[in-house]
Amino acid sequence: MSWDISILKFSRTYEAVTEIPDDEVPASLGARESIHAAVSKIFAHTDWSDPYWGVLDASFGSIEFNLGRDNPVGSLMLHVHAGVEVVPMIVQLCGANGWQAIDCSTCDFIEKSVEPEKGLGIWTAYRNQVIGNDGT
């Protein structure tokens, strides 16, 4: 169970997911090696021993970066098990690369949201309910 984020690159920057036209075809994010470099620049020490599935274990939690097998990479999925300190880093990753991050919990763009950590809060509350933890 994780907080999931889908990262894509569009023909233009959208303010809301609902603005994306039905005929929009996301562009490539780039070559696999360039995605590794971009992610590692923000999320240092990401383990790319599996070139399709990066893993970061850090003091704030963990993130799995699922690139899939296509090269160039069409999209990047983040499976986040971390606290709110990771949110600005995800926004920074997108901003630095012209990407947009769709929060799978809220269906909003994280980098355009007034409350970018909202989906993380939803996921955390759900996780705590499932595992019987009141969050304390």
C-alpha cells in the first residue's frame, strides 16, 4: 500500500487534470538514463540496480520509482511511503524537468495544488485505518 503519483509530460502545462483534452498524448519523459539522473539529482542515493524500478530508502521514508520497460520512458510512477517532507521534492523534480505529477488519491496535479500534501494525508489516514494505527 502506497501513496501513488503518476508523472507525465504533456504538450503544454495544465492547471488541472480536467483540462487535459481527450486527444492529448503524453510526450516521452526521456531516455531511461536521463530519468535515472533526474530522479537521483533530487532523490540522492536512489538504487537503480534494477533499471526499471528505482528504490530510495531515506530518513523520511521510502519511494519506489517505476519506469516500466519502454525506452524512452513514457511515464514514471512513484509509490511513496514517506512523510510530508517528500512533497516539495516531488514538486521540485517535476518543475526541473517540465513534468506534471498526478496525485492518484485526489486526481489533482501536485505541483498546481494549493494543498499538494492532501493526497498523502488521505493515504496516511487510510493506511492507519487498515493497520489499526491511530497515527500516534
